[in-house]
Amino acid sequence: MDAHEKDLNIQWYPGHMTKTRRMIAEQLRHMDAVCEILDARAPLSSRNPDVGELTAGKPRLIVLNRVDLADPAATKAWGAWFRGQDAAVLECNARQGQGTRQFPAAVRGLLGAGGCLICSGIIDERGDEVRAALEDSGFSIEEAGQSEGWFSFVCR
């Protein structure tokens, strides 16, 4: 490494990921469960890499969304992998409502009475729909955050 390279300060970690990490870390002590909404076509790429570390030990629901666009065999393999990581898994196509009716029961299965969860994911312009679905399912939104397409809802 030459002298010029030592002076370079390259920031590769996107700002919205840093902000999400701080937001999750701040709220986590109040959470009883975690729901991650991931793209079934690329679950690990659509996942904040820090969520697993930050939420270790918390019951978790992985929502594999957009299953209509993903390879069915790969989706089943990812579901099995996440279940092997002690997560509940829900496969859905939220745009067409496929699998979404199972969401409240899946979450309630993770929570105790009066339990609190954080639901987060890269859902871009669909944040209002996810919020409405949570509320329609009987969850109250206690706090909401958003940064560059990444949404987070604190629910009871």
C-alpha cells in the first residue's frame, strides 16, 4: 500500500444500513420477536447482514416474499435453511395476497401475551401497505422508521 492509498477513506457500508443498524439496536431491548421480510429470489442479498447478530436469541419469522418470481425449489431450500437456523418461515407473494393471511398467526405464535416485535425490510413504496396490513391484523404500530426504502415497524 503506497502513501496515497493510506490516505483514502473508502466508506462501503451504505448509509441506510448504518441507520437501520442503529435503529434496530436502540429498539431491540423492547422486542420479543423479529420479523424479516426478504426477497425470495435472493434472501441473503436482501437481508441486512447485521440483523442476525443484533437479534440473536430472539424468536424470528422470516417472510420470503415474491415467491411468484422465485424458483420454487430454491425457495423450499431457503425455507429449510432458515428453519435450520431456528426461524419460522412464511412464503408469500404480498402483491397478490398469497400467504399473507398466515402472517398474523405466524407472528402471534412467536409472541407471548402483550409481546412486541420489530418488522423490517426493504419494501420501498409498499410501506403504507405493510403498515395497513399489520394494523388490519390487530397489531398496533408503536413506532415506524424509514430510510432509503428500508422500513421498520415496532408493533404490539
